[in-house]
Amino acid sequence: MGSSAFVQNMFRRYYAEDCNIQDFMMATEKREFGFVLFKGGMLRHKNFKDQRELALFLKSYVPSDAYYSCAYYEDPEAEMDTKGWLGADLIFDIDADHIPTSCSKVHDEWTCAKCGFAGKGVVPEKCPICNSERFDETTWACEVCLASAKAETIKLLDMLIQDFGFSKDEIRVSFSGHRGYHVHVENEAVKTLDTVSRKEIVDYVYGLGLDTGFASSNEKAPSKAGFPTSPRLNDSGWRKRLARGMYDFILHAQKEDYGNIGLDKKTIETLMKNKNGILRSWDDVGPYRAVRNVGFETWRRIVTSCVESLTAHVDTVVTTDIHRLIRLAGTLHGKTGLKKVDFPIPELESFDPFKSAVAFKKGTVTVFVSSAPEFRLGDETFGPYEKCKVELPTAAAILLIRRDRAEVVEKNV
């Protein structure tokens, strides 16, 4: 049995025996569903009257990936321009692909599709050799990647609850099954928002257009009297967020932290010597006027760094698309064989995707691995592997196969 047939057979077993499609979404009958098939192509414009009918479909067709629309339609099975859009939930996709991480230089690779020049880390906009903009990418989701995605998700949830006023009951959080998390808001107030309005929400979580009073390092530095008003800890929205971020940064910053944002040795010494006074100043004049010889450019660098650390990196296209299809919770991700898992917000910090999202927990299979970094599934660590034959648990083998890093040699399940 070839690798693709083996994986499809395991997916079939999962949907027949283990898949649990819970009644987690509102108005199932008004959603469009789409499925990527193992034989190729995508089946769209499907509709189901309830979760039971959907589960039967999954058992019969065994897709590699299953999706449903964030939108509600009068006729979900019609073509897009005649569906009759009724509204859409607010969706956020937090993916490690959109978050700068040091680990990408270790496990992510790219190759120019035109000249073959290759490199590691973030894919360049253009090939440095031939200027081509087409690349073949090989990515990986490691513990650092997913920890970074989780941190961004936590920041986003705090904004949605504290700044936008959504309740925890209106928000669902999911591990996507691959490199990140989904946040899904079902609320009547957002249902009819158009693309422009959703873009404004994205701009807010990214801090785009935020006026901190430190717009440019090229501006002539004003006197202390001309400084912007310091954000206060009891402000609201982004000003409160920025005040708390700055307070925590100054409270915990070491010399190297200040050095990383470009401050000189003398300024760093002044800031650290006067740390307590700066922290107390939030109850009085504010930090910008708290210390002599700490000027406009220093505070601009601190503010800019804090804003960057406080923003939530989300996929802007997903949130602004009012017709978007999003992966169906409880189904398998075709690139990993891991499950998309829904869980309550309080469980996010302790959630372990490499344990909770493992779908296949029985059997082993022998595969030939071309190349794979060290990785963990459950309580076991595997690899690194390079051009070798190895017997692996089914979940680990499927992960490598679907990442184009291994092929089946012998199945023992």
C-alpha cells in the first residue's frame, strides 16, 4: 500500500470510529461546507441540515480537509453570487507563518522555482539571484512556533474581551491542526459587519494608525513641555494597554533589553538608576517627564518597542473575508494528520497541541524518512532523521508523510 493510500485509509478509520463532530456552531443549515479530496480537487457549496448528516458525509467521502463558512446564507448550495449573504461570524487566524521566530531559520526552507537557489528562514520577496517571486517552501511546526502562536492568541483574546467587550461565551478557541490557532466570535453585533468594518478591527489589534505622539524619529525633538501626554494605567483601550506594557517593560528590563532597542550605555544606566522613580511617576506627571536627560528619541524607541510587543499578529485576509471557509473542528488537517481541537478559553495557556490534537494513538508503521527535524508527539520525542528507515507510531508517520518527508515502507497497524 502506497503512502497516500495508507493515509487515506487511516483517515477513513478515524471518521468511521473516532471522529466527534459536536454541535458547536450556530445555524448549521445556513452554512456552506467545502471539502478537499484525496484524489484532488475541492468539493464546495455543500449544505447539511444537522451535525449527524455532516458526520455521515465525512464517513462516506473521507476528505483530506473539511471546512465550513463563517457566513450564513439563504441558499448555501447556490453559486456564490446567488447564495444570499445574511451575515458572518468574526474569524481570526493566528498562524506561525505570520510571526517572526528564530526557529524558522532552523527548520523552514525555501527554493527558488526558477533558478533553484535555496535558503532557510523567511521566504524573501524576490530571489536574490534571479529576482523571481515564485518559491517552493518546506515548513515545520515546532514547539517554539506554536508557543509563539499561542502568545499572540492570548493577546488577541485579551483585546476582544477587555477592549471590545465580547464575553467568553461568545468566543471559541481552536488549535488549527497545523501551525496555529483560530478564534471564532459568534455575536449578533458583528454578524452584519462588512469587509471595511472588519479591516478596522484588524487595524486595532495590529495597532495600525495608533497615535502615540512619537510618529517619527526624523521629527525635531520637542522640549519636555511639548512631549505627548503619557498614557495612564487607568486609561482605556490602547492607551491603557500601552501604559501597562511600558510599565512592565521598565519594571523587568535588563541592560540587554534596552540595548536591543538601540539605546546607548549612558541612557541605559540613567533609566535603570531611576527605575523606581519612573514607575512611581505614573501616579503623577507620567514617565516622559520623570527623568532628566532621557529625551524624545529614547521614549520613542521604548514606546515603539512596546507597541510592537502588544499587537496581535493575525492573518488579515481571513478576518476581512466575509465568505471565508474555516477548518471544521474535530476533523483532521490534511498536512499533518492532527485534529482541529476546540477548547474553552481558560484552557489555552496549558493546552498542548502535540498531545491533545493527536488523532491516531494505535499501531506503528515503517517509513523511509528523507529528512526531518527533532519533534515531539505525546510524551515521545522523535528524530532528527536523515535518509533512514524507521518504525514510528502511526501519528508520527502520518505527520512526516503529509509533510513530504517520508514514504511508507511497511505497515504494521
